Amino acid sequence: MKVIGTVKEIEWLKQAVQNNCDQCPYLEFCSESAKQDDRLHGKVRHTCKEFLGETIEFIIE
């Protein structure tokens, strides 16, 4: 997935997705990442926003 927009639009999108996981296409992968972090480090080290930042290619116009 590529998201193309201004810095403000992309930040808005990250916040919108972060605040509501309902029907998020990355929910399963994000949950698995959180579980793995918990097993390895005893806590979740990657926030939803960080996970999406690594998973989605954000292109600023």
C-alpha cells in the first residue's frame, strides 16, 4: 500500500488508523508484532503508529 499526500494529511491518516483498529487491514500483523514484543521484551515496544510507519510506504508530495 502506498499513501501519497502532504505531511499533514499523512499524519492525520496515521492518527486516524491508530485510534481505531476496527477493520484495519494490518490488525492481525500488528497484533502478532505486539505479542512477539511482549514475549521477547516483556512489553510492547512498537506502537501502532510505528508499526504502520514501517509497514506502509508514505510518500510526501
